[in-house]
Amino acid sequence: MCPGLDSSVECSHFVPMASPPFEEDGQLHTLGLIEELRSECKRMWGTSSELYFRIDELLRELANPNLHEISR
């Protein structure tokens, strides 16, 4: 229940939602948003992990003492 609202109205984090039959649709919408957020977080984590390891690999190559010098 949302504080300060009529007791027959429930709400999500942002928008008041009426009681059934709309409650089920609201729950499905909320679950859909959570799944999208989860998917985006997973994709972001994968991208950042790949970049971390690629940058680490390049830094290790630069630290190689056998690397050719660049003439000025």
C-alpha cells in the first residue's frame, strides 16, 4: 500500500496501480523491467571484463623489456 493513498490502491515504485485485474499486468511489467535490467547489467559486466583483460594484456606487452624502442 502507498502511504497517503486510498487503501484500495497499491503502487509500484513510481506509479500507483489499481487493484485486480490490473495488478497482475503491473507485476508482469515490473518483472519484465527487472529482467531487462538484469540482462543489461550482465552485458555491461561482460563488456567491462573483456576490456579489462584486453587492456591488461596490452600493458603487459608494453612492459616487455624486449619491446623495440621508438626513435624520437
